[in-house]
Amino acid sequence: MIARWGIVPILVSWGVVGWGAWLLPEGLPRDIGIAVALGLGLFVLWFFRSPRRIPPPGPHRLVAPADGVVWDVDEMPEPVVIGGQARRIGIFLSVFDVHVNRSPCAGTVTYAAYRPGRFLDVRHPDCSERNEANTLGIACADEVGKDIRIVVRQLAGLIARRIICTHGVGDRLARGELFGMIRFGSRTELYVPLDRPHTVLVKRGDRVKGGETVLVEFTP
């Protein structure tokens, strides 16, 4: 399955690369050009893939908002949505990972903000504060019916140059539902309030799947 945000880039890239290859002289140069064009076209098609994911049961669980490798599990203040200390789980996405983003929980978007910024490598310690980003605050409901506010942040990286987010304040999201993507190498972060008892089920270096891997379990 291909993400709907990739249809236009796929068609444009195929057209441009194919046209360029066809302009090469006949014979070996054109054959090599066509082979390279096919390879690049298949890579772009593969990059915009959006595999079907089924979240595991349990409304008190938060699933990964992206595919990739857990790069950070730490604590820091999140004053805007959570209003206090938060647990941050940062996921690094290479160009080979699935790049669509999914909601960690079922809930309502209460905050949405885009921030222009730099394009530092997403493994840089300052990227979270300085890079171009899009932030969603989501009010989730835990197993006892009390609201839990979490934050999902999409961060552009060294190669990424466009963040896509299709949801805004007031929109409802199902757990594991697509809400956007980041094109070509990026980072996605999940912030969880420290004052709500929870268990983190991943550690630095773990590979996760968006909409499927459980990152956090809230406890009563």
C-alpha cells in the first residue's frame, strides 16, 4: 500500500528521471541510464510505502508513532501541552524506514503547531529544539476514563525537507491512525507526563514499528 502523500512525488520523479534517461545517447549510456532510472523509481515507490498495521489491544497502551530505532529515553520539561516534566521517547528514522506517522492512542487533538527551523542531523542533541517541527497535543483516555495528555512531535532532519500533518485541533484520531509523514530521514518524538504512573517498554537501540509496537503502558 502506498501513502496518498506519495502519489504526486512518485509520478513526478518517474517522469523526470525517465525523460532524462531517454535523452542519453543510444546504446550503453542509455541502457545504464534506464537501469538507474528504474532503480531510483523503485526506491521512491518503496519509500512511500504504508504497510497495514494492527495495534495490540489495550486502551492504556501507547503505540509507536513511527518506525525506526529508539534513540532517546529521557526526561525533560514539556510546558505547553503537558505542563510539567515528561518522559521523552525519540525515534530515529533512516531513509530506509517507513515514514508515515501514526497516533499513539485514541483521542482528540487539543494542540497543533508548526515551527520553522534548521535541518540538523536528527541524531544531534539540539535537533529537538532547533529543527523544523510539527507538534500535536492529544488528549487520550486511559483505562479508568481519565484524560491523559501526550505530545507527538515530527522533526525534519538533514535530508528531510517537508513535514506533512493532516490533523488539527478538534480532530479525532484512532489508535494507530495515520496523521502524516516526514519525507526522507527524520525523527518522531513521544512525550508522556511523568506524574501519570506508567512503564516504558522499550530502551535505546530497540527497533519499533509505528502503530504496532507498544512503547508505554499506563498503570492505575
